[in-house]
Amino acid sequence: MSSLSKDFIHFFIDLKKNNNKEWFHANKKSYEEHVKTPFQLLVENILDRIREVDSNFTMPANKAIMRINRDIRFSKDKTPYNLRMAAMLVPGDKKSSGVPGLFFHVDAKNVVIGGGCHNPEKEQLKRLRKLLVDNHDEALELLTTKEFKKTYGGLVDQKYKRLPADLAGHEDKELLYQKTFHFYHQYEDPAKVIDPKLADFIFKHYMVGKPFNDFLSRSL
């Protein structure tokens, strides 16, 4: 069994009303039974499928799952818990938003699925731009396939206004202006949260994004 239940939804509805440590500790058994365990089974199911097409996904499911505890050190919002469960599935054994893979999160009414590289650091951005200078048409072709556009639309639209001096002469290559190289789709539908075929649905999204993920991986 690797699907989520109505109890998963109800837990997060109640947590939103009672986002404090006292309530969470009093309902920890429900969290373990209806949220943490079934979500880990969902991640394990998806990882098993991904490993059939890419054996580099060696991270165990429990390491791929993001903590429900929020990092509130620098936040004005001091509520201690996230209102969703999330996982980052990437090749290797460490979570990194800069490594192309699969990201998804599930809350009381949404399923969000995405991939790519999220806000690459300076040196990685240089490598990505070098890859794009040499293979821009290939990247555009991957991003404009019928299946990718239908599923994700395109990359998240965050761009620099100008290119650095070392890219002079390549101003016509639109992807060089990207600040981030990730993509996602949000489904606002509680029925999808508890769909018995949720693992299939997420894996299909991974496969749609895989060609562009593979392209990005050439910069690593």
C-alpha cells in the first residue's frame, strides 16, 4: 500500500488550525500512522520505479523526505511545522536542489510535482550557461515538446535582465537569461492527494521531465 488516505488530509487540516508543539505531540501517533509512514511508502514506490530507468538514484526514501519541522530561525512566521510532506529525489545519496531530479510535495488539497535545477549557485550557473551556449537549440527542443509543454508549460519564469560580459555575442539565446532551471505543475485537487494511482501519476511526471533533467546533468 503506497497511497495516502483521507486521514492524511484531515491531519493537515487540523494542523493548520493547531500549528504548535503541544498539539503535534498530542497527535504524534496519528502523524506517524497516517502521514509519515504512508508518505515514506509512497516515496519508496516511486524510487523503485525510477531506479528501473536510472540506477544512480541510490538515496533511501527516508533520506529523500524533507522534515516536517520548519526552519524558523530567520522567519517572521514562527509556526513550527510545515503543512505538507515533501520529497527531493536526486541521483546520489544527498539531497540537493542543484542536482536535476524529481521534487514533489503533497498537502491537504494540492499535489505539486517538478524537476530541474532550482536556483543554481554561481559556478554551476556558469557551467549551465556553457552547456547552453553550445547546445541551445537542443535545450529549446526538449522544453517545447508537446508532452513537456502540456505537463509543465515551461521553466519557471525568473530571468536576469543582462548577461555577463563573457557571454557577449550570445544575447539571442534566451535560456542564458534564466536564473533558475526548474519546472513544476501544481494540481489543486484533494482527489489527487488520495488517488490510489498517485505513485503512477508522479512517476509519469518524472519521465516527462527526464530528458531535460538528463540534459542539465551534462553540466555537473
